[in-house]
Amino acid sequence: MNTATHPSAAADARWIPLFPLHTVLFPGGLLPLKVFEARYIDMVSACMKQEQPFGVVLIHSGQEVGLAAEPEAVGCLAHITQWDMAQAGVLMLKTRGGERFRILETRTLHDQRLEARIDTIAADPEQNVISEMHLHCAKALRSVVEAIQNKGREEQGAAYQSPFDTPLQLDDSGWVANRWCEILPISLKARQ
């Protein structure tokens, strides 16, 4: 994938490992991952040693396993917050979405892993004045989050793990919008 870019963006670009998936990660979102392919265990291990994130990108074409998939043009940095290897060859991760990025170009490594030269996308600007519409959206989101968490605790008991990071950032319009995108039944392509 080669895309034209602004000259100053190219100067800020860097190469990162990619984890192409059939999901979209948003800034501030939580993404648990079960990593079992040797190539991705190696990738994640290197990221943990270097304390660096990797990129989660929606698959445009291809599959999660096997040959390298073609990614969409925009992804999100995934920061590893917890990990466990409860059984040999299976790494359980908890990640949190960081900055979004635009892929400038990709390269496929010998083991079919992808790396991308990226340029980060500026975060949503903070709003000094919270609109009435935002207050309604935030209030509705709080109700939905509480309902999801209550149902999860009911069904799973002590094993339940919330899909939402705390504390809830209901005064941040970007955070609220991202959580709605995670919750609503919209296509992956539309989330992208």
C-alpha cells in the first residue's frame, strides 16, 4: 500500500508492527486478545520488551491467520496493559487503544507479518464548552454502560471483566463518540 502524504507528515512517520484483525480498536477502548500464532507471539514479545505499542488495523481483504492480510488505511495503536500465558503457546493480552494512525506504506516480513510506516492522527480536540446534545449523549451512554455491566456481572459473576476502561470520561466528546461506535450495531467498515 502506498499513499501520498504531506511532506511534514513523512518526516514524523515511523515503522510499527501491525496486527490485522476483523475488529476496529478506538482510542481509549479496551481490546482483549488471544494470541496463538508464533509470529504474533514473537511480535507481542518484542513490543513488551521494548515497551512499544503495535497497530491494530481492520482487515480490508484476507484472513487473520495464514498469509498477510491487506489492511485498511487507518488503525489504532494498541498498548499492552496486562498479559498472561496460562497455557503454553497461548498469550492472553489486555490492550488499550492509543492514538489513531494513517498507514503510509506497508511491508510484509518473511513470516507474513506486516509492518507499516505510519503517521499519527491528531486526537479529537477537547471542548471547553459542553453542549446540551453532548450531555444527553453522555447521560445515555452512562445508562447503557451500566446496563451492560450489570448484565455481565449477573451472567458471569466474579469472572466478569468490563469492556470499558474506568473512570468513564463522559465529559470528553471524543471518548463518548468512540464508546458509542463500539456499542452500536454498525458495520466494521462504517466504524472504520
